[in-house]
Amino acid sequence: MSRGTFRSKNKVGETMSFQTDSSSGTTFDPTVTFLSGSDRVSWDLGDGSGYNAGNSLSYTYPDTGTTKTVTLRTNLISRIISFESPLDNLISNLDMSGWDGLEKLVVNSNSITGVTLTQPTILQYGATTLINISSCDLTGNLDMTMYPNKLGGTFNVSYNPNLTGITHTASTTNLSSYQVNNCDITGIHDISMIGPLLGGTIRFNNNTNLTEIINPPSVTNQMSQYYGYNCDLTGNLNMSAYTKMGGAFKVENNPNLTGITHPTSTTVFNNYQANSCGLIGNHDVSMLPGLGGQFQIQSNTNLTSITHTASTETFSLYQANSCGLIGNHDVSMLPGLGGQFQIQSNTNLTGITHTASTETFSSYRAYSCNLTGNHDMSMLPGLGGIFYIYSNPLLTSITHPASTEVFSQYTAYSCGLDYVNFLPLSGASITGSIRLEENSMSVTDVNHILVDFDNISTNLNPAGWTGTTLDISGTNAAPDSSSGG
């Protein structure tokens, strides 16, 4: 017998064979399910122990892992609708040709290098319910063209590092999960023929040679996950078919991805990541009013602007740092902004426009930009945690909110600040230091700030401000007793 699989017909029924190197340290426990309850199979386990009857078995081989050929025998293989043999140390190619009623194939976590399927004609539910060949050793291209309008439910071939492609045919069946992540899909991957009932979860992530995904022209089902991160997606990713896209959209770490086209979708997003790509110009998400949760688009050095629309969702993380944002960045349509706000290292960013938000901020970073004039945060009473706005040489003033939060750091050095009014923060607690050095403040401004600090720490909030360190050194004028109160 050759390495691999075979099936045959004879006067005592039908057989199908496959190979395993299961050892005494594991349990070999395949299971089959028939279209009706009256059919039975028996198993020749390939070690001379004879046949074991039953649609499922649990057997421990006495050897240390030699190759055995297992033979399944039954009256009619086409009546088997399910074959499950995960973690059974299957090896070589698995030949399922002739399994005309196969709806469920679960052979994940084996060392099989290929699966040969046949076109199903006797399907109880009209389509597959589950194909799981993940965490195997599938090699080359996997041919799925024998499932026209029959591929449905869950299709999972993830974690096959030698799988370079999958060939599909047209299907109009509900497919709720499509996972081909952590493989070696190479070049263009075309799923345009398996819409419009694609939905739920789609994962292409961690295919470093995947350059393009051709999505269906129309998708009517709800989408909760679309992962295409850590690939080599190139040019524009067209997502215009996904009018019910929401949940988690992650395409980060694609340095050649220059744009993303979205359609209008009112579904809520809890995670949107397109960071560390090659996005160019304006990134338009104005068609996504459900945007919220985590929004990460940082490290796109040619990204010059982001267009939002009104969203009432809460943001726990907003990152647009280390891009090429130009001029004013408008987030006034996002009243749920809070958590971590990071927009630092945009050297041409001159302003940020906020709207009223009652969310608590644990981090606000707008340092190493080109903020100009006054920076108004009076509408953010939840401001606290880490506040970094240093290295903005044209920033002349800051308007604080009436915050009662705890600040662990307040850093505004190397700007162009004059007098900074800290009285709105008198109800807050400052557990770390306040750094205002290198602002070229006049003696009047320095004295005024020192008088305010004395009033806050002595009269207004000694418990929250006593022990706070103020650094107002460097290019700032030394205080005296004749000006600024």
C-alpha cells in the first residue's frame, strides 16, 4: 500500500483507509456519524488487533509511534455525514473521495499534508456545517471547487504554514466563519464567488505573502470580525461590499496598504486597527457612525487627515500618533472620547478640536507636534492620568477643564507658554511632577503661577497638591517679589 489513502468496493462493503502514527502516549478516537442511526462501521486499526466495531472508538496503541494504516469498513460510505478525528496523529494525504454526504469534517491538529474531497450530492442540510482542517500540514493549494453552493457553516484551515492557496467555486450558502489565518497564502486570494451570504468572522491575518484580497461584490450578512493584519496587502483594500461591517476590523501591519474603501455601515465597531500601514492622504471613515472602542491608525507617515462622522459610542483608545497629520484635527463629533488619547509626533498638526465628553481620560498625549496658540480642553472634565503636551514651540496657552481626576504626570515643557491657569485643576490630585521648564516665561508669568500653586496647595486642595513637584526652570525667568502677585 502506498503512503496516503485509498478506498475500494467489494462484496463485503466499502472501505476507506488512512494513516496514523499515534503512540502509546495518546488516545486514538475517530468518530463517524451517519445520515440515519441504523448504519455501522468497523475499524481495522492496522496493528494486528483485529476489527473494532462502533461508530466511535477510543484506542491506545501499544507502540511508540510507528505508521499504521487504519481501514474503516461500512456498507455505504456515502451515507456518512460526519468524520471527526482531531488530535489523532493522522499523517499524509486524507482521501475523502466518495463521501457524497459529507457535511462535517473535523481533522484539525494532525500532520496531514492534503485532503482530497468529492462533490457532495447527498446532504442532509443542503450544505456543509463545519470543515476544520486547522493546525495541520496542508501543503500547496487546497481545492474546494467540488462544493458549488455547498460551502457553508464554518470553514477553518488556519495554522497551516505550508498552505499557499485555496481555490473556491461559486456558493450562495450561509458561511458564518471563514478562517485562513496563519498560513502562507501567496499573492491574490479570491473569495468573490462565495458571497453574498458570507458573514460573521473572516480571518486572513498572518499570511505574510498575501498581497490582495478580492472580496465579494455584495455581502448581506452581518460581519463581526474582519482580520487582515500582518500580511503584505498592497494598494487599496475594497471593503465596499460589507454594508453591515462592525465589531473588529484589523488590517494593521501592512506597509504597502495605501487605502481602504468602506461603505456606509451603521453597525457598532469595538475595534478598528489600520496602524503601521502605508495609508496616503485622507482616511475617510465618515460612513461609520458606529465607530467606537479602540481606534488605532498610528504609524502611517503619509496619512495627512482623518474624516469622522458623528458617533455616540465610547472610545477607550484613540491613536493617531506618528502620522503626517496636517493642520487641525477635528474630533468634535466624538462625545464618547476617553481612555487613552494619543496623537503625538505629528509635526504639522496645529490644533485639535474637541467636544464635551464626560468620559475619563487615563492618558492624553499631544507632544512633539506643532500645536499653535491656545489648546482648549475645557470640555474634558474627565482629564487625568498622564498628560503630555511638551515640545510644541508655538503653543502659547492651555485652557484646563474643571477636573477632579488624579494626574500621575503633567508635562508641558519646551513650548511657548505664557501664564498657565491651573486653578480649574485645583480639585484634582497631582501625584507626580508638573514640568513647565524651557517655556521662556516672563517673571510676571512665573510669579503668577507660583502664587496660584501656593493658594491651591495651602487653601484649596492641600491633600491633593501637597508634595507635588513643580519644575519651572530652564529658559523661564527667575521669580521675584515685585510682579505677578
